[in-house]
Amino acid sequence: MTATQAEVDFHTGRGGLFFLLNVLNHPGLRAWRGTLHEPHAGWRELVRLALRLELAPDAPLAGFLAEACALEGEQDPVAKLAGLAKLPARADPVAVDRAVLRHVGDAALRALRAERPARVRASPSHVDVHLRLAEVDLELRRGGLDLDPGWLPWLGRVVRFHYDRSDAADRGGSSP
């Protein structure tokens, strides 16, 4: 059973990488998303976008993403993801890159690159990203990047962002 089939629970310093799902889900990219036919294509395009934006995942997140992308081999997960960036994309990345420039903006892009500790809990149907309420970033909020994407058919998951008080993001649940 792979990590995408089983429930996983891990900590990452790069929880903000999941905010890129809102970029990929932008209404202006509907036709582009329609080209994502291969299994795991949504995850692979998320990784490709993150790498183009120099948002390298840390080891725990790389492990999850390598499984979600169904990348095989004996390499460590970070190397597997780097290899994915070298493979030809099935979907043209130009439309995505234009959407990033047009809708994200420089300030939000800088905020995306910041370390953002999170606890990620994933099941075959959901990805729940628990972040610290104190670390909400106004630039990300203005760009709508930190809002719940909800059901993403091109990813095959419901994605939710949870903003928890104190260190609840480290525990993966709400504070009392």
C-alpha cells in the first residue's frame, strides 16, 4: 500500500507549497487542467510549478509528493522530484507561469517562498494542511492563495487548510 492509498501524517517546513493548488485551480486555467489526463498529473504539475518557482520541498514533503506522483526508483524523494522537473510535461507550463505572474504578484510569491511549518494529514480522499493561525500572511490572503481549495477533481482530493491557534499545527488539530 502506497502513501497515496494509506493515511499519512507528517510535519513539513514547506506547508505553503500546498497554496500553489489555488494557482493551478484558477478559473483561467480550466482549459489547461483539461489536458491533465494521465494518473497523478495534478500532483506532478504541482511539483513542476513549485520547482519552477524555486519552492523546493523538504524531505518529509518530498516523500509524500513522490508517492502522490507515483515516482518509482531507488533515489531519495528529493532527487525523484528533481528528476520529474527534467521530464517533458504533458501539459504546457506556459499558461500556468502566466497565471502565476498575473494573479500571484511579487509580494505573494515572496510569501510563498517563506518557511511555513505545517502538519499534513492525507487520506485517499483528503489532504488536510494544519498551519499556525499566527502565521497567516496578508499577501497570500489578498491573492486568495490560502483559502480552502475544496474538491479538486484534477487532483482527486479534497484539500483543506486549517488555521490553528498556538502550536496546534504541530499537533494537527485545534487548540482547546
